[in-house]
Amino acid sequence: MRYSTQVKSISWLKTNAAEALQRLADEREPLLITQNGEAKAVLMDVVSYEQQQETLALLKLLAMGERDVQEGRVTSVDEAFDRVLTRKRAATTKSAA
């Protein structure tokens, strides 16, 4: 990110909202919005935001999995597959009845 070109004041944003949205769509780099010389917000395009949210969700899942491993909450692959097959058979039996 080129901070020198991506930092804009809130007054610039008010005056150039359409340009800001076009820049976000074209460059896919967030804008840092300042108020009274202090950073106050980050404005980003929707696609980048959605990708960031998906990445965060995956990182949370990885952290949860790592915590489970550290705390000994693990299952062997064979046991996991046996559980899945057992559930599948039970569901098939229910739907056939």
C-alpha cells in the first residue's frame, strides 16, 4: 500500500465520494480516512472486505483446531470415518423406513 496516496481527509471524502469509490474498485487498496489529522477509519471495496472476512474465518478455524490439538481433543482418521459412516447408515435407514 502506498500510504502517501491512500490517506485522505474526511473533507476530501465528502467532496470526492464518487472518485473514492472508483479508486477502491480500480485499485482494490483501502483508503485511510483522517479527521483533524488523526486516522479515524479505513474504507475498502466490498470484494476485498469479503475476502478479508473469509480469511479471518479460516484463521479462526485453524486457531480452534490448533487449540483442540494442544488440549488433546483429537480423533484418529479411522475413528472419524467410522463415525461418519455410522451416521450415514443411520440416516439412510431412517429415510428408507
